[in-house]
Amino acid sequence: MSLEKQLKREEGPVKHQWLSALVMAFIALPFIALLFVAAYGFIVWFGQMLFWGPPT
């Protein structure tokens, strides 16, 4: 197999890795962080309703 064909064949996975990294960095991880913040807020809100009461 020639060197040119090898380079073309290896180019695909590298592009796929970059695309995956960008999707993770700019879409998936911020969405997961937002879910964690929302879950924490819900836990605090629910806890204040049932156990702790509002802050004084």
C-alpha cells in the first residue's frame, strides 16, 4: 500500500476524534453541568420546603 493511501485512511479517524472532542466540549459537557446545577437547585428547594424552611 502506498504512503498516500495510508495517510488518507488515517485521516478519517482523526477528523472523527476532533469532531467528537468539539461536540463534548461545547455541547455535552455544558449540558451536563447545567443538569447538575438544576438538580442541586431542586434538592435545595425541595429540602427547604420539607425540612429546613426558608433562609432567614
